[in-house]
Amino acid sequence: MPYFVYKVTTFPFKQFELAAQFDAFKEASAHAKELRKTVASDDKVVVKVMFGENQLQAEDILNQEREPQPTTGEDY
């Protein structure tokens, strides 16, 4: 399954721009790191690497909200 590199714009709503697609994580990660260097820090753009069977599944996973991890013990 391929790895997809996305530029995610969060304001005013989530938009996904496919930047690249790779067969290996190492290549996708290196490309994402290079993109992060070019994105200005004041931009509302986040670069993410997503694994999926196809582009539609990768974007579906990006749209899902993750629950915060529970705070237990000395974490809080």
C-alpha cells in the first residue's frame, strides 16, 4: 500500500492537497520533512504522511477526529 504526503489547510475548513505518493515510508518521510521546511511557520498548513490502500482512504483517515489520550497517574 502506498504512502501519501498531504498539505492540510485547517482554516477556514480542512482542505487536502496531495503533494506526492510513495511506495516506501522512508521516501515519503524525507519528502514530508523537505516540504515542512518550505512551509512558512505562520501559515495554517500542516504536512502529513498518510498510509492507505488508495487516496480516498487516506483522506478519510485524515478527516477522522482522534480522541485525546486519557490522563492518568503523573501525566496531569
